Amino acid sequence: MRILALDYGTKRVGVAVSDELKIIAQPLEYILAEPFDLLLARLKTLLHEQDVELMLVGMPRNMDGSFGPSAEMVHEFVGRLKEHFECPIRTWDERLTSTQANRLLVQGNVRRKERKQKVDQTAAAILLQSYLDSLPGVSW
């Protein structure tokens, strides 16, 4: 069973998935945020194809740990997801994931046009890796 991570944005939703051992996160794709019914359909397909046991959604927080307007939008998004999916859905702190994703893509010499296409799914992978690293039982 795997974990599917979502980096929610008003235009695109970045998607990443864990391996079955829940050690490594990998970027998967991005899905357009609207229309919502198409987003739901794609997520339903991914949950089945990837054998997902948990959906993890990035929760934006301010640097001081407080929640702002973006967090309220994610809270509403999670509420809408819970109306359509039975698997557990949990949020995880996503501070600076987009910044880290952009930095990684620049360091990887990814062209600006391609970075725009890959930043959301890369941010979702960073978010997911942070979560995976916090799980007990894995020691290096």
C-alpha cells in the first residue's frame, strides 16, 4: 500500500506517491484543479492504480506556524475530498516546499518552461518525503 501526496494550488494540484515500503517519495504528475469533477476522477483512478491507503495534503502555514487564507482554502479542499473518498486524508506542513522544488529544478538545469510544469509535483514529493522521514521504524 502507498501514500499519495497532494500539493494543492488553485490552478494545479501536484501529485507524488510513495514506494510500497514507504521510504521514498517520487513526483508523479500534476492535475488541473478545475473542473473539480475531473480532478476527482483522476484521483480516483490514481488511488486504484497506486493501491493508496492514505492521501496526504500539504497544509500551508506561515513561517511563525500560524494559518493564513491559503490554509483555509486547503481545509475546504480536504473537506470536499472527504465527501468523495473513503481512504484516510491527512494534512502535513508544507512550508517552503515550492521554494525547495524550484531550487532543486534550477540546480538540475531544468528549463524555466519545464520547471513550471514540474514544480507542483516536485513540491508534492518533498512534502511526502518529509512525512515519510517522520514515520517510526526506518533507521539508517
